[in-house]
Amino acid sequence: MRGTLFSRALVLALLAGALTACICPRPSPPPQLAPSPPTTSYPTNEHTVQAVLWVQRSGEYRALCHQAFNLARRVLDEELKANPAPKKRAVIVDVDETVLDNSPYQARLVKTRQSYAPATWRQWVDLARAEALAGAVEFLTHAAARGVEVFYISNRRIEEQAGTLANLRAKGFPNADDAHLLLRTTEGSKAKRRAAVSATYEIVLLLGDNLNDFSEAFDGKDAATRIAEVDRLAKEFGRRFIVLPNPLYGDFEDSIYRYNRGLPEPERDALRKGALKDY
């Protein structure tokens, strides 16, 4: 009798356990996250962040600007003292990153994840709010006071003449007028505009941030050729050519892209990294 009762109790216990398992299922394992899709977009202008920070926040950048204009003043004064010229003298300067600082425009491109575009650049130019590079106004004012005329040869478009002049005047630059501001019309090379100045003036100094500001020998050349031309003209730098620092943009970068500005960002990124030298 006891065995029978025990067997019945065991069967009832097993049935109860089975019912409990059906009513209270085991918790499901945590869901597995799907793998992230491969990244196909690149942060626009992310590679320029360090350069913009250096221009805007480093004392070293400001020191190099002062150094360039101090050297230019010394060379100019020595030239005026030592050599009488058959023609009136002139100094030729580029505008962007040579006398005016456009790093706020570059910073806006980083923050808004945009690339350079003529429309946004025109908006910036028309604001006429670019600051003068450290030492630029002082040097050019000194040159003008010594009877040397200042010509601004820039590849800003001719449609940007008014905004450019307004900016130069607002910062106190000398010779800021239509006769002394020679902007780009049809071609990017500055050779003809320099030649037009040299037809009437003895050019004492050229100042720029891009090698194309000094000679057509650099126009459209690949990176290796540009470096070779620098070595060929080495004696001119610090004597007739004064270079301002500009890590933000320029033909140094365009030459890496083989001057194809329409390349998609992934290809540009690959070309930049492929051009790096390591050990």
C-alpha cells in the first residue's frame, strides 16, 4: 500500500514539474547585435583639424609670420639702400594666408562637415572679416612709406574684388584699390599678372604661401618636381622670395591628387596616406 501511494506521489510531482516548466519558460538568451555595416563615408576635412588648430592656437605659427615679415623688412631696406633702381619699386604679395587669415572659413568647413565650395567661400569673402596675419600690415605700411608700391596678386575670382578690397581696407593695408589688386580672370597662373607689374616696376620682393606665388616653374607640377624646383631656386628664398606658413590647403596637397579636385574623399584619403614616408 505504501509503495502504491509513493508511486502515485512521484507521478504527481513529475507532472507538476512538467506543467511548471511549460507555464514558466526559461529566459531567452540576450539578442546578438548585428554586425555594423562597412563604413563608406569619411568625415569631410577631418584631416585638416590639426592644421586649423595650429594656425589658430599656436604661438609658433604667429612667430613664423613675424619672422617672415621681419626678414622681408630687412631685405627691403638693404635693397633700397644698396641698389638704385631704374624703375619704381614694388612688392608683390598674395592675399589668402599671406596677408589675410582665412582659418575661420576652414574651421567652419570642419564643423559643418562640408568641402570647399565657391558659394560658401564667396559668403566668407563678402563678410570682409578675415584678420591680418601678424606683422603683415606693419611691413607693407613700412614699404609704402619708403615709396614702394604694394600689389596684391591673388587667385580670388574677379567677382570677389569688392569684398576683398573691403577686407584689406578694414585692416589698414596700403594701396588697397582696384589698380593694385589683381585677381584671377580666366587663368590660374599668376605669371602674366606678375609680368604686367614688372613692365613698369622693379619687383623687390614677392611674398606668398604657395610656390606658385613666386614662379610659373611650379605651376601644375607634381610633388617631386616642385621639391626639385625649390632646390634649384634655393638662393632666392629669404632673398627675393619670402614664404608664409600654410598647412591648411594649397598646391602641395593638390599635387598629391594629381590636380584632380573632383576625386571622392576616400580616394583623396588613400592618396594622402599613400604619399606618407615611414620607416
